[in-house]
Amino acid sequence: MRRLAIGLVAAAAVMAPLISTAAASAGPAVTRPVIFSAEQAGAAISATNVHYRYVQTTFILPNSTKLPYSSGGGLSVQLRSADDIFVLGISATPGSPWNAAAVDVQPATCTGNPSCVNYTNPNSPPMKAGDSVTLSAYYNASTGFLFYTAQDNTSGAIFAGRFSDPGALFGSVRIGAEFAAWPAATPGSPYVPPTADFRLTSMNNTVVTQLNGTHVSLLKSSQVVETSTGTSSGHVRVNAPTVYNNGQNTGIWVRH
């Protein structure tokens, strides 16, 4: 399986305290901090000297024809550290069925060479547009095992497993959409703007837990904004401007 949109890692992401004028014009006013990216959109959680062990979110797989790049896109959860980036996601190209879920872990410096991937498993049962899917990842620091599950709540199909990553300390969590085939890459095709803004999907009932067991919500997250340049000066293409349901939900919006 081509690793299409399963590596949701920032392409030279730039932190900014507030969304730019270009970004603000594409959605509601934003008070959350912003990370700009050329390849992804969603929510990111991190804090100084804090590590994370669990992330879970649920979404409805949208019709793949709504993806704004002909090269495709995906939805995923991530646990990230300075050394390792773990990604569990599901992807598609426009007009095609969604690929089975896949998981991989690679060094944070991995930029597209398959040989740098430390662990990968693409052997998921199929999942379809319109299905409710829950993605979750849990790192057991005492054993060094990272457990992952992609569950199709509609069909009952489950993709689950574990791999050993002893000593990992994940300093951030991300959920959202991505549009590049490899980490630190850019989308492999031109952006196709819609005639009007629309919500691609919503990440619902999101749960994030710190290593010490403390639960945090998306209210404390940064917004990851995909722009044409990966910077605040670019045109906003996809973002997740608001959180709701007590900080458990965020919508992924494609902008015209």
C-alpha cells in the first residue's frame, strides 16, 4: 500500500500566536494558537515538560470525491516526539474507496525514504465512506509497547496491534487531515478549491491523556492550518478553526 497521507507530520510548520489576515478571512475568529503547514490541518496538543500516552477520536469517513487534491488525502491520529512520530490513519484518492487503515512509526527526521520507517502495518480490513471509524493509540511506558486500534463502528471491522518502542516520550498529540504522501512533504498535486467552504468531516469525542493520567481537551489545542505556502502568508486551504462539545470535537473545513 502506498503510504498516501498516513504521515501527518508538519512540513516546516511555523508557530504563530494568532491566525494571519489570510487565515482569518477563511473562517471564524480564532483565539487558539496556530501552527501553519503545507500538508495538514487539525488540532495539536503540547505543553512544556509534558508527555502523552493516549489519543482517540471518531469521525465519519467522507466521500473521497470531496478531497481537495487529486493525489488524495487522509485522516489520522498521531503521537509525536523529537525522535519518533507514530501515525495511525486511513486514506484515499478522490473517487476511489478508502484504503484500509495503516500504521507506521518513523524517525522525526524521515522525509520520504521508505527505509527510514521503523515499523509499518497496512493490513487492515476495508472501511467505507459513510462508516463511523474510531482511531486510538495507547503507549504503555512501563512495558514500552504502543497499542493501536482502528475500529469501523458501522461494519464491526477492527484493525489492531502493537509494537515495541521502549523509552519513547511523546511530547505532543495531533489529530486531523493530511494531504502528502510522506512526512515533511507537500501535496503531490495542485489544490482544487471548492465553490464554497464545506466541512470534510468532524473529529468527535476526542480523548487525550498525559503520561501521568491527566485528561486534556481540544480547548487547549493549537489549530493546525494548511496553507498554500505552509506559512501564515499563504492562502488557507484546510483548517479546523473551532472546538466544541466541551472541547471534544473539531470540524475539518475545506476552503474555497
